[in-house]
Amino acid sequence: MVRLGFHVSISGGVDKAVDRARAMGCDVFQIFSRNPRVWRSKPLLPEVADGFRLRFRESGLSLAVDHMPYLPNLASPKEDVYLKSIDVLAEELVRCHALSIPYLVTHLGSHLGAGLEQGSMRIAGALENAFLAADDDVMLLLENTAGTRNSMGGRFEDLAAIIDALGQKSRRVGVCLDTCHLFASGYELRDSQGLQVTLECFESTIGLERLKLVHLNDCRGGLGSHLDRHEHIGLGQIGEKGFRALLCHPLIRELPMIMETPVDDRRDDLGNLRAARKMAELC
């Protein structure tokens, strides 16, 4: 059985996200543990963390995942932004520990023109410093990007360079593959043959054992367009055939999948969930 879900709101308290995920029919879900649009966050009160853990245990849901806020840039050459980004990452790892959330997803940021090599070094240094401040029971998942200008993580080689630079600490790092970003950055997903080639490339570059989570999103842009615009499942350039291949692949089917599809009048979250489950049932 595939495990599907959405990014859900924490409005009214992080513990409320569990009830929302259940009401939506999710098997898994993703949250921001705090306001993602500001640097500073309110402390996570023990009673709130206790409430989240209790509701999750009673929910029957398979997995909760946290996502880093928007502002941090772990590759930034600007020292003030870089140091604040490390602090936020360390804090978010601590919050995941308090909530018993095993995975924290992070974007890798932009090197702002300093170059991929410099960006990789900055990211590896940021992760090493953040890990010093947090328990090791939370795995950090590096999310691939669409390969937009100066962004880090558009190619598997970018992710591998960061992981390799961590040495022993790489045991604390996995990968979250976003299908929209993957396709936009130039990796074929529109049929089973293309998907297999992409996964073989991932295996030879990074290793499939590091793949822990999939962000299941269609893509508005074409293959290699570098356009980071999510689309409803099966309605974009990856298309129904591509998503049938994804949802029927024996490796992908075993992974938790989070949808981050658009909010518009064409299809709601439940419509995307139904579409994905219907494709998965046709395997």
C-alpha cells in the first residue's frame, strides 16, 4: 500500500496538524513546526510537544515530516545570513526531536554567484555545526532543486558532493526527491524507462539507500526547463503515464510521498489524493 499525504497547516498549534492530516485522509503528512516566513520562532512548549506526540500515536498515521522555514540559506556567502541559517537549522533539529519527528527536509539554498564548489563547502560546514547542537535521532533530508540560477542541489552530483564532504556525519543525512524539481532539472520521469534510468543515475551517484522521502508533484515546465512550478498530479508535463510509473515502481511505492500541489479551482487536495491512489491501484 502506498503512503500518501500533504503538507498541512499548523494554524492554532502544531498539534492541530495531526487532526487535519487525518481528516484529509492522509497516511503521512508534512508540516512547518513554526512560522516559516520569519527568522525567530516562538519556543515549542513542552505541553504542545506532548500533545503532538500523543495525537500522532493515537492517529494511526504512518509518518510526520518537518520542513525547514523559507528564509535560511545554508549556502550563503553572506556571513550574517549564513550564521542565522545555521541557528535555525539547529533549532529545527531540536524541535523535531521534541516532537519525535524523524525527518527534517531542507532546501540547500543559493550560492549567490560564489560557485557550486564554494556553495557545497558552505552547506557542509553549516550541517556540521548544526549537528553539534542537536541529538542524532533526526535525519536531515536534502531536497533537490529545479536547477534555477545559482541554486544548489539541481544535480545528483551536487547532493553527492555535500554528503561526501560530511564524512562520518553523513550518516545523519538522507535525500528527499521532489518530482517536479527532478523533471525541471532535466531528469526523465514521463515513462517507466526514463524513471529507471533516473533511479540508476541516483544509485550510481548517491546510493538508493539514502532516498527516504518523495515530494510527489507534477511540473508545469518542460523537461530541463528549470521552472519550479508545481502542478496537480497527472495534469502537468510529467503526466499520468509518468505518475503511474512512479507510483508502480517497487522502490518508490515503499517510500512515503508528500504532495505539495497548487491551491486553485481546478482540483483540491482530496482530488489529488484520489488521482494518485487510483493510479497506484492500477499497478
